[in-house]
Amino acid sequence: MTGSNWSVPETEVVQRIHERLGEDGTDVLATIVDVEGNAYRRPGAKMLLDEAGEGVGSITAGCLEDELLVAAKSVRERGRPELVTYDLMEDDDDVWGLGVGCNGIIDVLLEPLTDAYRPAVEAFDEGRSVAVLTVLEGDDEGDEGDERTGRDGSGEEDASLAHGDRAYYHPEEGVLATPDGEPATAWPDDLAGPATDLAERGRADTIEIEVRGERLEVFIDGLAAPTELVVFGSGHDVGPVTELAAKNDFRVTVVSFRGSVDLEDRFPDADETVTTSPAAIDDGINLDGRTYAVVMTHNFVDDRLTIERLLDSPVPYVGLMGPQERFEEMTEAFESEGTTFDGAALSSLYTPIGLDLGGGSPYQIAHSIVAEVLAVSNDRTPQHLNAREGHIHDRVSVDSEADSSST
């Protein structure tokens, strides 16, 4: 496995899964489903392993990837999912000769990549949030030829849920569905609440439920629609911002007000490029609560017109390049036109843009900008990690007491 494949963004891992679904192969998908203690990644982190021993994505800092290749071979041969536990707590014995010292216990679900995973990646590709629900522990009886969709071998609805059974929940549709799109009637409706929560947050958790008197462990993997970053400008300094934002899982759109620039050639890391005018940015550009905006046209009039429209939208972050005095000039221009903004609108404005990291090169400035957008999108106040109390990564908490004994 190469370092470049290990460090790809999560969005690229999902894209690769989507691509491999259409190929003839025996890929294995590895997903962290639970962590006790400390670990490099949290539940929901994924890695795709092929038969040639190559992997895409990461679930550790690199210390377990070889072990996962061995485990994937077993899953590939059996054609059934397996739950594997790696205990890294006992470092005194130099676990597997690695001395990893992560101080955590990691549960990893390894499963053959089949069309049963297609609803998840297609929803993600379409910009829709989705929750993937998988039974980790339960009744394992039944026909293995059903690809574990929650139906028995005859095609009739199975009365029980078994290890590996899967369903999907689309919050906007409000229904639980099997991989083939049918209503997942074997699954309890109580799961809709935690599935919605985790899908919209892009988080994952394992919960216990009771179905017809049987206790089951269900892993709910929330795949939130990619967060949008719209960068207004076409100067060369937009390139590093676009590149770093893409590597941090933002879906990036570059908007130019100059038609003479080949945007696709200049900004290859952008998912989309648009040429328009400041007066028409509302047309065709999504400006909602999951969209973050960076304004760096270096043109006072273009910036002012763009800022006016962005502050009148639900966008939670508007970063403006330039010193504070420049925005004060804009404010005077707004007031002369009779345009004012309330405190709520101005609270989304960050100018001068970026965190104070002390750097001045193009990439250092870009790091400053993208770091600030990440902090805002993750609801964080930037600080040194050694000043943070508790865990580095937030622990997910959802209602785990779904009781469906009457289902």
C-alpha cells in the first residue's frame, strides 16, 4: 500500500468504492465500528482492500494495515463478513512486534464488497446523506445466498435479523430500505431517530436494540453529504486553497467573474467551476447551511457585491481576504447605499480571513484559511490540543435504547 493511497480524503475512498462496485473483483471493505480508549481514527473510518494487496484509505496510522490484508484474505475466501478486534492496550508485550502503543481496542468490520453497498455510495455521490445499518451480532441462521439483505433464501421477509444483515435510511425520505430498495420491514422503526442523527452529522456508532425479544448490536454508519466550499476568485492564490480544501473532504466550487480564465485547467482540484457575475451568484450556486464561502477576487467592487449576497444567505461562514480596513471601506459603501446587516449576518463574516499561524507563503496562507473553515464547520474554537480537556475526538452519543420487542 502506498502512502498516497493511505492518505486520500474520505470522499475519494467512497468514490473508489463506487467505482469498484462495477468491476469484477473480490474487494473487501474494512470499517471501524467501535473504539475503546484511544485510536488514530474513529468509528466510520474506511479502507478498501483488493486481492492484489493494495488498499485505499486508512483506519489506523499504518500499524495495522498488514494485519488487515491477512484478515481480508479470510473474508474473501469465506465470502462472509467478519468482525475482527485488535487490542492495542497491552503494549508491554510489543503487540505483533509492532510496539504501536495506541492505547485502544479497535473493532473492525470486514465485508466482501457487493452491490448491497451501492445505495450508500450512490446517495453520497448525489449529495444526499444516508445511514448504513449493519447487524454486528445476532441470529446467524439462514441462507447465505441472500447476500444478507434481511430476506431468506426464498425471497420472503425473514422473521429475524442476522449477522451481516443491512438496511439503509435516507433522512429526506424517512424510510428504512433494504439494499434492493424494498421496505425493510424486518427492521424496527425505532432506528430512524439515531439513523437520522448520525447521517446528518456524518458520524457512526454501535447501538443495542431489542427485536422480538432478541438483543442485537447494530452499527449505524452515517455518511453525510459532502460539505460545500465555494471560492470566489480566479487568481493563482486560489489554487492552494482549492487543493487543501479538497484534501480535507470539502466539495469545492471555484467561481470566477472573469471569462478569460480556463478555470478547469488552472484549478484541477475543484469539483466544479463556474463563470458568472456578482449579481447572478444565486443562480446555479447552492448557498445553504452546509455551504462555506471564501471571497478572494482581489477586486473591491466584486468583493463588495459578493459579500452583500452572501451575508443575505444562510451560509454559516463567509471569509473575506484583505485587512480589516478594507471591510470598513465596504461598510461605508454599504451604508451610503442604505444597506445594513444585522448581528446574526455579520457573525458569519470572518475578515481578515484565516487563523493566525504566522506564515506568509501561498500554501501557508491557504493552510490558515482552510484551517479556519474546518474549525467553523466542526464547531471548534481553535487552540493547541495540549490545552484541550478530554478526548481529541468527540465521542458520539445517540439514543441506544431502541426497544422493538413488539415489532
